[in-house]
Amino acid sequence: MSIDGQTDDMISAILTGTRRIAMVGASAKPWRDSNHVMRFLLDRGYDVTPVNPNLVGQSVHDRAAVARLADAAPLDMVDLFRNSTNVGPIVDAAIRLGARTIWMQLGVIDHEAAARARAAGLVVVMDRCPIIEDRRLGPFHAPSGH
């Protein structure tokens, strides 16, 4: 079983039911994983907002960067490209903002933050990459609309 306890069916449901994604820790540097994943998600039709206070006034893949998670709302998913020790407050903000899913990228693991999110009714994916899951289970595309 995976570290997050999610089944393949649940991962598929997340990737087919998600439209708006806030990518926390997005990078404008093309060699960074977050940049590559953001491009992939945009190409699949997801509405992705880069969240990085160091990039305000800039854009990543023609999407304006915002400073705070609240600036990216409303959102379905929060995709975390942050060190595990820094995700707790972001998860708490995602709960307050009404996100449905927390997606912690490969190597990002915070069981306490995950427990808080689950207790608030959010689905938590941890230590996974949507590109890998898409290739393994997909291909997936964002739902039309909005």
C-alpha cells in the first residue's frame, strides 16, 4: 500500500475531477520539476496558478504568479512543491480556503498535516507525482468548463 493509502481508483477520480490547481512552490526555471509538472498539467487542460511570493509580477507558462494561496482561490487542489517541514501552514490555509485535495509531490511527506486535512474532509495524496500517476493510470485530462 502507498504511504497515503490512496487506491488507483481514488487517484484516477482526483485527476479526472480536478479543474483548478494552485501549485505552491512553482518555479520559472525550466529545469525545475515544478516547472515541468506545471507545463504537463496545463497541457492536460488543468487551470494552474503558480504560487510563489518570489515570482509576483512574473509569469510561469503564461500564468501570472501569485504570492499567497488565498490569491489563487477558488481551487480544487493544492499541489505542494515545498520541503516537508514547510507544508503544515499551507495545508491549514488550504483547509480554510475550501480546497478538496492536497497533493504532496514526491518526497513531500507530512503525516500530521495530512491528518488535519483528512479530519477537515480533504483528500490527501502524498509522495506522488501527477505525471507518474498519469502515465501509470491515465492519461487524464481536466474536466471542461469553468
